[in-house]
Amino acid sequence: MAPVIAIVGRPNVGKSTLFNRLVGEKRALVHDRPGVTRDRHYGEAEFDGRVWSVIDTGGFEPDLKHLDDGDLFVEVRRQAEAAMREADVVLFVVDRAAGLTPADRHTAEILRRGFASLAGGAASKPVLLVVNKCDGPRHDDEAGEFWALGFDPLHTVSAEHGRGIWELWEAVVEVAPEAPKFDEDAEDGEIRVAVIGRPNIGKSTLVNFLTGSDRHVVHDMPGTTMDAIDSVFEAGGRRWRLVDTAGVRRKTRIDDQVEGFAVSRAIKAIERCHVTLLMVDATTGVATQDARLAALVTDRGRACVVLLNKWDKVREDPERNVRVVDDELDQALPHLRWAPRLYISALTGKGVHRILPEVEGVYAEFDKRIATSPLNRFLEQTVDAYPPPQKNNRPVRIQYMTQARVRPPTFVVWANSPDGIKPPYRRYLENRLRDTYGFEGTPIRLQVRRKRKPGEPRGGE
């Protein structure tokens, strides 16, 4: 199992920039505004042929006496504490440009006490003090004031420019358990699932329930999740990666730069996942933004399961039941009629146990391949039952069909007149494919090409 590195420190010291530098890609949202990172953000890093797990955390608030128990900063602090309990090595990041602050001293005191005050008496763990924003030797000299925190040695880095990162990695290797070797050809069978929906719909609550831990901050303030946060776990003998995304609002309501970045990350999360869980508020029905998200899912060619959340509240309304809600979905989301629907309550856990088995089945359909021979027997029967309409009083003939790829299933049809295969007939072929082979939960791509005549060069296609 890969050793775990947790990155902690007060807000806006460059923790997410360091996280991105260690994992080798821009996975965490970075902005000058303090408090952008709130959840635990997991990533995998590779150094010297070994694999490591890295956790980015929200700004550590060392003094909670002036805050209520339900305050958002309290929840963020709890996420940082959980990351430290999970870690094999803690990187305590401070800001050279801002200098030594009382919050740094307070956090250092907590770390020096061996986590006794925050981890139920857990044993002490290696803590490396990382002074960030040291862009040159002159800045290294200015970092000397941080010796007062009592950690030896002191590591000066520039996370933004990569200075000192190699030396930091070497220090981590010295104090951490041995990491497993990196195998770039290994197939881990991981299913990547993006949880999407409008703000405050219950996405983080659902992810916490599925992973069996409070990895994500849950708060009744909309917009609590600011970035696309990965959670990796094992269930049913399979490795899963759940990506909790920021709630996506209508573009006209996004007047905040950070929220705009977060929405962009949510869209990219859809693109890098296999399956999306589209959460809809069952108490209010499908909103315009839900329909736009559904269109985005189909446009990006991702598999999908629709989750009707807050079903425990719907059952109290005698005028709303499964039939009524199903009719609403058929009308509002016609482009997702192929997606299975589950009625759940993320808060109580009602129906949540059905989600992962459903996703696993949808993923199998998303990855399904049909051999060419039975596919063409299917095509012959389908066309005989309902031939395509003529074009300019000339017959449109479909000669051949093959599956070009999976994820999503993509089929290529050759015809004498491709532009004669109109959208209604394409839908007919798609519906017959679903009737015959399933493909529940996944979009189908259908491409029509003109068959080359004998002697015609390929450029004539």
C-alpha cells in the first residue's frame, strides 16, 4: 500500500500548489483567496519509481474556541485532522513571504504534541517543516525565523517554480515507510465516477456515505465544495474513484471567478470519469440546470445513473410518487431515457446501497463490445423490418456495420448515401440496438459513412 503524505498549514500558504507539484498535474484548485480548498483532496504521486498517496487539506484553523461546532471552518479543520491521522508523513507548510504568524506557532504546538489533542492519543508521526515561496538563496536566509517552531531540519521550497522539490522528496523517503514500485502498465480495473448536480443537492453527503468516512465537508451553505475532489476506496473487490464536484449553477449566476474555475473543473471531472451520477432534487423536480447537465453528460459520451435524492421527503407528499416523478423525468430529460433511475436519500442512506452495483452494471454496458458477425445479422433483420426512406426517389442501402470502439459504444454504418440516413432513422437503429443488446446507462454513438466504390481512393469517403 502506498505511504500517505498529508499537506497541512494555515490558509493561503501554497498547500494546493505544492500538492499539484508533487502529483505532477494541476489537480487542486489554486487561487489567491484563502479557503478555496475545504475537503481532503487525494492524488497519486510517483518519485524515483515509487508510488505515493498525497492529501491536500483546507486551511488548518488551530484555535476553535471562538467558533460554533457547526461552523464551516470547524468542518474544514476536522478534515485536516482526519488527513493527519491517515498520514505516514505530514508536511507542515508555512509562508516565507508572510512570515511567522501566531497561527503557525499554534499549529506547530499541536503537531509537536504528537497529535494527542486531535487524534485520540495517536502516536507521533514524522513532521517536515516546509517553508514555501522561497524563490532563491536570499529567500532561504529570510526563512530562518521559522526555526523558532522547533522542527529540524527546515526545508525551503518554491512550490510554484519547483525549487527544492527534489530535496523535499528525498527527505520524505528517509522518514516514510517503503513505497511500492510504480508500474505504468498495470491495469487496476478502477471505475471512475463523477457526482454532479446543482449546489446543495447532497453530493458530498452521498460521497461520504459511499466511502464510509467523512472525507468531504458537508455544510448547509451552498458552494461548500469548491473543487473536484477525488476519493479512492475499495468495495466489492473493486477499486473505485468517486469525484465530488462543485455544484453547477446557471452561467448568468456565476459572478465569482473562483466559482467559475470550480465549474470548469466539474466539467473536466465528467470528461475523465467513466460514469456520472446526476443528482436531482426529487422534492422540486428537474430544473433547467439539471437538463443542461444531462446534455453535457451525453455530449461528453459518459455513462449515467440518475439519482432522485431526498426521496424520504417526497414520500410525505401524497401527490408525488414514482409514476409522477418518472413522467417528469421523461419530459424534462428525454436525452437520458436510457439512464437507470434510483430513488435515494443521501442523508438517511435509504437506497444508497444500490448505487455501486448499479454503477458497476452500467460500466459493463459502457465497455461492451459486439462482434461484427452478429452485428451484421442484427443489421440485416433491422433493415428488413423497416428500410430507410428513399432519397430523391432512389433507395438508400445500408451495406455493413461494425463497432469501432467502446466507452462509449460507437458503431459505424456504411451506406450508399450517408446523408439519406436522417435523425429519425438513426434513432430507430439506436433503439433497436438497445432492444437487442442492452446498453442501459450508456450513450450510443452512431456514425454513417459512404462505402467506397471499387477503385475509389480513400479520400473520397
